[in-house]
Amino acid sequence: MSLTFTMHQTSDTARCATMQLPHGAVQTPIFMPVGTAATVKAVPQHLLEEIETQILLGNTYHLYLRPGHERIRRLGGLHKFMSWPHPILTDSGGFQVFSLSKLRKVTEDGVRFRSHLDGSSHFFSPEHSIDVQIALGADIVMVFDECTEYPATRERARTSLDLTLRWARRSRDHFLAHQHEVPWFDERGGQTQNLFGIVQGGMYADLRRESAERLVELDLPGYAIGGLSVGEPRESTREIIAATLPLLPADKPRYVMGVGYPEEIVEYAAMGVDMMDCVLPTRAARHGLLFTSEGRMNIKNLRYAEDQQPIDAKCKCRVCQRYTRAYLRHLFAAKEPLAAVLQSVHNLAFYLATMQSVRDSILLGSLSELLGRVRQREIAAAQES
Amino acid sequence: MSLTFTMHQTSDTARCATMQLPHGAVQTPIFMPVGTAATVKAVPQHLLEEIETQILLGNTYHLYLRPGHERIRRLGGLHKFMSWPHPILTDSGGFQVFSLSKLRKVTEDGVRFRSHLDGSSHFFSPEHSIDVQIALGADIVMVFDECTEYPATRERARTSLDLTLRWARRSRDHFLAHQHEVPWFDERGGQTQNLFGIVQGGMYADLRRESAERLVELDLPGYAIGGLSVGEPRESTREIIAATLPLLPADKPRYVMGVGYPEEIVEYAAMGVDMMDCVLPTRAARHGLLFTSEGRMNIKNLRYAEDQQPIDAKCKCRVCQRYTRAYLRHLFAAKEPLAAVLQSVHNLAFYLATMQSVRDSILLGSLSELLGRVRQREIAAAQES
């Protein structure tokens, strides 16, 4: 494993650092756009570069099913396949197996499931997930975990976290035995991928503690908090993050999976989270929900039909420089494919610029002011809706 | 009307010229991408600029129904609405009224029809079509015509061309009386739009002659040949174009509506056509049919699943510089919206580069060599399919 994590500045609990990965450096705290099927839906790669996307997330479950990890391996790995020469992280497939597939059967060995695409039968074990992720060749890969559902009883959360820990160990052992098989091993001078662990434990702070403490024993280069954003109230998400972060090594990247709204990602970064990902900016964009420096905007609303302003006058993105709300509303109403392209670019640009502000604020020691503004906006948005 | 058409070079029947329009100059012969609903489907405007799109076509029927021409007028006209500061041409709505709408009733006065969107009842007359087109404010507008269906009896074609001629005269009279109402009249120093006439006459060369001769009496700044690409064999299209072109003024732009395949547009440009438009490059792209310097390619084909070549090694477009056939095939198979974006950019780039080659060849006196190569490719493609 070949990650370095260099801290530049801390501000209370928040931290600003550089994570050096085989395919480049990532400035943290960072938000990672989700490129499920080797594409961030509707956005060309050069536009992702233009808005300064540093690292993408790919979904192992989807890529395994289509076009298949062996095909991607033969084509040189995911970076080459999708022409994204910058860092990538893949999840383990666990979350999608539990959320998308049908007829799942979980055993100690792994999960048998049916594809959501064609109903075909598949089996994922920790070893198989790692094999698939090595074939894909992302810079960061994840242990195969069971994402505990919400709500879950204490007993269920404990059983699940125990299984996840046994699977984490198997994931690590298999990874260490096979890490040199990554498609770019020789080309990158013997560098390898980086395996992150995942804390589970449901909404039980003591189980989270146990999960974190036992996981840290595996001495991995980074740790994620999983099993959040699964339907629980936002206050619970915050509490679990707050309770878990101090238990993870301060000198390694800490990643909260599957969050969140703009105000959430600022909040969590302030709490000390280094990495986050979420489909929200792109999925919301495709449904006409846009994020701005003044709150959320539903572009479908008739009030925008003749509004000649950009989505967000403070946004520097290409979409806000060129197009009006009136035009975007028309594209959305007419179900034109360009709506998804432009609105996804804006929402992602807004998320990435938000994290840039967070990093700048940490370096300048002004994070509490930024946090205050973001909370103010959240209150205003809540009042409006 | 404020168009100038400056001839640079002729080569046998082909001509290379500059058409100066209120929103810029257009080098002819030119292919015009179709932006039906104020968007070339799936392609952001800056990518249209990048591939050197000179002029777009907008569909009056669609824009009248949604978002409405009065709304577009209030927003400053189509150029401002869609943020396309370069030339635009709008059709008259006639073709779509006849091909898309329901329950049409044609009278001397005009056409009553039901919207394909919501079944609402509407009426288009020559005067109304012109009013709508003035509100949209394209650089070139078209007379309201009846697009004669195929096949049509001689009697039917004659009745239809007579009606089209009466409508052309009404279109012109109404245009002349209202041309100063275009949204950018003051801003562009009193320039106005340019109204083109449309030759009809079905597949009858003598009726086409009569239509052309009577239309030319209106002394319009440009003329189109309509009623082609409506299902007739390609040889008929060619014959009608060949028979009609010499009857149109040599010093004015000549536009063939709704064509065609890459080899057709080269052929017609060589015959002396200055302007063409077609949904083919974008529609085909969305269905996985790609045009290349070696013929057509159906990206769905399994043979491309691990093909690391670009769509067309000779193409300079951004898509061919970055992505492999294998990746595009995956996007298409996974129904990813990025497939339409990238494939539309390539197909349009290929069409526009093809017309650039035609212009270069006319200037260099080497058009016959280019024509030979294109015909050769067509023969090879026909043998392959």
C-alpha cells in the first residue's frame, strides 16, 4: 500500500492535508463525485477536470456486472478504460449488493445474490470483492462489509459488525497476497492500491467504538465510517460521526461514506472528516434540484420560467457563466438531455467549490465563520421550504 | 433583409462563399446541426463552438409550443435564450405540423392542428408562422409551406405547390410589414432577418421548375428546396436537386432541407448546394450509429467491446482524442447519458469537418478527388452492410 497523508493545518477538529495516491495528489477534505458505471452520469471527463474534480468513486457492483472486471482488467484498468488518469476509489460492492440486488443470501462465506440487470446469480465474498477491485485498479479500495440496515436492533447490529470485522480481516489478507496483480503495478513502479477499513455498528455508539477499535488493529492506510445515510435522522448521523472520529487514527484519512447535502459536508469536514462521497449532487441535478450559495432551487418551478439570472450569481462554473434559469427550466421541462448535463456540472461545481472553501478556511483559520454562514443558509432554506 | 453572399471560388458546379448574417459570417457550403427545442440534443453550446458549428437550425413548431415564442421574445429572442450568439435559421413550422401534429386540417388560410405534446388546438397561417419566427429572431427564416408528402400524384403535387406559392407571397408580405419587430432590431443597428423561399413540386421535374420560376419572382435573399428526404429513393433526391438548382439565382444561397448522410452532403455540395441541415448525425448518435472516415460503425456491435481505438483515428474531435470504442460501447450498452453526449459531439464534428474539407477542396480545386474518396467509402460501406 502506497498512500501518504501529509497534514498541513488543523483548525479545532478539522484538518487540511494532502493524500498522495498512485494516480496523483488529493487535497482534503474532499468530496468525491460518484461515477457509478465508469461515468459520472451525463458529465464528460474534461468537464469534471474543468471543475477540479480530484478523485472519483466507482461502484464495484455495477462494474463487475457490466462491462465486467475482467474486461476492464484486459483494457488496462478503470483509469484507462474511462480515460480518467486521476485518482479513483472503488467501494466493495457490499452496499449495492444489499440495496440493489435481489434474493440475497448472506452466509459466513459471503453473499449470493441476483443481478438487478438480468436476474443472473452471483456470489461476492471478501476475497472476490478484492479480486474485482484489484482488476479495476482504483487507487483506494474498500474492505467487503455488510452495511447494517436502518433501523437495526442492537443484537442485529452486533452480529453484523462482527461479520464485517471477520470480512475485513479476510479482505486485508487477500489484498496483501494479491496487491501486486493490479493492472498498473509495473507501470507505476511497484506501487499498489490502498485498502481502507469500514466501521459499522448501526446507531449504537458503543458498538461503533468496538467496531473502530477492533478495525484499527488491522493497521490499514485509511478508515471509513459506513452504514450512515441509510434513512436515519441527520442528528443520528452527526452523533455517530462525532462518536467514531476520535477513535480513528488522527494521522490517517477518515472517510464518511454516502453523505450528503452541502451543509452536511461542510459540517462533517469541520468535525474532522477528510473524504466524503454522494450521488446527491448528480441525482438531484437530474431531478431539477439545484444547490446554490443561497440555498436549494427547484428549477421546475414556474417562477424561473422567465428568470434571466444564472443558477447562482456567485458560482464560477461554466453553466452559471453562460445560461439562465429560464433556459435551464425550459430544458428540464422539455426533458432535454442537456438539462442533466448542465445541471450536473453546476451541482458538482458547487460541491467542489464548497470543499475548496472549507480547505481555504482551515488554512486561514476562518472555518467557524464559514460554518456560521452555511448554517444560516440552511436555516433560511428550511424556512423557505 | 440584410444578408450578403460573397462568392470566393467556384469549381464546376460547386461554390465556396461567405454568407454574412446579423449574428456573424457563415462559410458555405455548410451543414447546420439541428437544435430542435433550442438545444442540439445532449450537446452543450461551448462544445458546438469547439467543433466550429457556424449556424444552428431551430424548429419553429417545437419552440412555439414550448416554451412559446412570446416567452422567447420577452427573453430577447432565441440567440439570448439559448446563449448562442452565432447565426441561427428557423424553419417555418410547416414540416413539423405535417409530420408530428395530429388532426390537421389544411385550408387556404392555413393549418389547424393538435399539439403532439398535449392535444391542444392551434392554427398556423403564413402570417402566424412569420410572427412566430420574428419573435424567435433567427438570422434566416423560412416561408410557411406545405411539405408535399411522398408519394404524391401529379395533381396533388400541383395543388400543393400552388398553395405553397400563395403562402410564400403572404409570408413575404407579412414579413416585409413586420421585419422591424425582431427582438434585436435596434441592438443590431436596424438589421433584419432574411426570408428564404421554398421550392416544392414533389418528384416532378417540370413542377419543380414551375415552382422555382414563380418563387424567384418574389426576389428573396435565398431559396430552399423542400419536400425532399421524405421517403423517396436517393436517386430521386439527386435528380430533383440537379433539376432545380440551375433554376435558382446563382448569386444567392441555395439550401436543401433535411439532408443527409455524409456522402450525400458532399455530393450535393459538389452539385452547388450551399446549405443543408439534418437530424441524422445527432439522432444516429443517440442510437449508436457513428460516422467515420472509413464508413459507418454501429457501436453496439460486440466486436468493439475491447477495441482500444478511437471511433475514427483521423478525427480531431475531443471524443476521438480521449475515448476508446470499448468505453463508448460500454456507455451505450449501459444506457448512460454520456453516450449521447460524446457520440453526438463526434458525429457533428465529423459532419462539420467533412464540410470543411469540401470548402478547402473547392478553394484548392481538388473537389473531384474528395468526391471520389467519399464515393469509394460509400461503396465499401454498402458492401460491408
